[in-house]
Amino acid sequence: MGENVIRLTEELVQPVLEDMNLELVDVEFKKEGKNWFLRVFVDKEDGVDIEECGYVSEQLSEKLDDVDPIEFPYFLEVASPGAERPLKNKQALQKHVGRRVHVKLYEPIDGDKEYEGDLKSFDNDVAEIEFRIKTKTKTVEIPYDKIAKARLAVSFN
């Protein structure tokens, strides 16, 4: 059911986002405590403001009410993904070459399942990440199919 709700939400919100020149970053549908939350994360080059999120929420809420895919009470939230936004697909990785990223892998590469560093390139479905260990700079090449999760990372340098 959760995947169907996510897929339908993506379909319903896309026309609204296209009209506003916004990008769909992620959709989550999950239970926290006693409550269910449907969260839609949107963004654009210079960030989104609360009015834009409010407008998307109103438009999406109307569409969800018409289709009524969720048979129980839930909270709809539309927000910015924040500084550590998820990178959910190849296009997102390509778009963020040159930025600091954090990736978790399905299986270890060179003995590690997590890497954080600068995304130097994303070519032929391989992410090249430059990272530091103490005073040494190293590079790792990670095939896209080995990436379980990727997100932008905040750097405090």
C-alpha cells in the first residue's frame, strides 16, 4: 500500500510542481507513533519558501481528496528537503557533481560501507568520491548499483 500511495502522490503533485518550476525530491509515507505522515519534499535552485510549500500542499490536498487513496487519517506535509537532501537517482547525482556527499553502500568497497567526501564525477553509472583520512586524500569509485542511499552532506570546513 505504501508504495502505491507514494507513486500516486508523485503522479498527482508533478503537474503542480511543473507549473511552479519546482523539483520533486522525495515522497515518504510512514507511521510515526500513532500517526501516519505523507511527506512531500520539493526544491528549486535557490530554495523554496513557506508560501510555495503551502500552495503545493493546498493543491495536492485537493487532488488527494478527490482520489482518496488513504483510508485512514494522516498528516500531509510539504517541505524543503534541507541541506542534506537525498539524492534518489542518477540525475540527482549528476546534478550535484562538485558537492560534498554521503553514501551508504549495499556491500563494502575497500572495506567500507560508507563514504563522505566530494563527488568528483558521475560518469558511466560510477560515482567518484574524493575523501580524506587524516592527512591523506583518497579516491573511491562506486558503481551506482552498489549505492543503497546517497545524500548531500554539510561540510564544516
